[in-house]
Amino acid sequence: MMRIVNQRRFLATFYELFPKTFPKGKPTWNVEQAKLRKEYRALQAQHHPDMVSNLQLNNQDADRSSLLNKAYHTLKDPLLRSQYVLKVIHGMDLSQEQVAQQIMQSNPDLLMKVLDTHEQLEEVENEQDVRAIEQDNKQRIKSIESQLKTSFDQEQYEKAAQLTVELKYWVNLAKAIKEWEPGKPVNLTH
């Protein structure tokens, strides 16, 4: 489990940095985005080097601001949050490519679907066709996020891990779609 140095004690998770949003301080899939953003901004106003006068600025504020930034960006993003929750709760580090590859190999149909969609994106010649692929991909992502909520609520961490790996592929496809230009090769990272 991750240990983060605080002024008086250790923080076990990023969730403890946002006590108003996560009063129990425990990892959870469910996040009220507006509440998290509001608390993050309030905390950054207290600790960000640009917000604190030079006389009051100390290394703890700069470190705290950096930590808040990392925690906020992890918890607001469904893919990063899922990876983080799996790492903290289940000890599974999906940011390690080898672990993600093992999970992906257990589902060859998914790999074929990803490759087919990638090929479709490479072959399209107009913006309208790209937008159709983008809409399908957004629906897939939304469906996976809903399934992740159920998996985490039911403590089905193996299923959540599979869904997280799948989500990573579709999020990477979304990035490739944003960068699409006619005649330009499509780069899809895994």
C-alpha cells in the first residue's frame, strides 16, 4: 500500500487528501466530480506556490500542492482511478505493461475488436466516418465505466481488472481519433 508523508502522519491513499469528498478516506470507484473539483481548488488555494505568498511558502506547501495535483488527476480520470483502486485494494498494478498484457491475452476477442476498429480508423477518409467511430467508442467507454462501477461495488476485482485493461485500449483509441488527419498514419498505443 502506498504511503505518503504528511505533516503529522502517513496517508494511506489519495482519497484521504480530500476529506470532504471522501469522508471515510477509503478507495472507492464512485466519485462526485463537481465535489472533488471544488475541494481540490480550495486545497490548492491553500497550498499552491502561486497562491501562497513567498513569506509563507515552504517546501511542505509545494510538496502538498504537487501531491494534490497528482491525486486529483488520478481520481477524476476513470481509467487512472480504476488502476489506482485496483493497486491499493487488490495489489494489482495495471500500469505495469506485463500485468496488463497477461489480462489482455485471456481475451483474444477483445484484441481482435480493437485491431478491427484501429483498421477502420486507418481506412476512413472523411470527418463524418471518424465521428461515427468516435460515437461508437464513446458508447463503449461509457458502458465499461458503468460495468466498472458494478464490479467495484460487488468487489469483483478480477472483472474490474479485465474491464480496466479494456478501457485502456478504448481510451487510447479515443486519443488516436482526436489526432486523426486524412492520410496520416494512426498511432494507437497499448
